Amino acid sequence: MNLYAGSDGRYYTDWQVSWRFESDEWKPCMWSSEEGWELVEDGDELVWLYPVEDEELPDWAELRPEGRGVAVVDRREDDDRDRDRLEPRVEGGSG
């Protein structure tokens, strides 16, 4: 399995990249087969993807099975959802 770091601050598996191409979420712009990087169009933005090793993933990144592939999941987002469920935020003035 290949892993990529994105210039958008996210990490992706080759399965996630392929899925985004197949679903037309991303459009390939440029790539280097030799070096392994890709430049993709994500709507109005460009995202540069460059290969990384498993050991280079940050502590918050977790590899999880998703459907027919494996995805990099940001555990910080899971922590935020859990915190919101346990400690609902109350907006507005006090008393």
C-alpha cells in the first residue's frame, strides 16, 4: 500500500487517491511516476501528493479498513466528535 502526504495537510492511501479520481472528486494535473508524486485539482484548489512511509504518519493518523480499501483517518476528528457527544457546547449568555 502506498501512502501520500498532501499539501492540504491530510494523508491518503493509494486507495483513497484512486477513489477520488474514479468519483471525479479530483482531477489529475501532473505526476512523476519516477518520484511518485502527483498534483491533483480539488475543485478550485491544487493538492500536491507526495509519497511517505508508514513511519512518517503523525500520531493522529490511523490506518483503518474502509469498504474495499484502507483509509488514513484523522483521530483528532474522532476525538472532537466524541467530546461534542459527551460535553455539548452551550451557546449564548449565562443565567
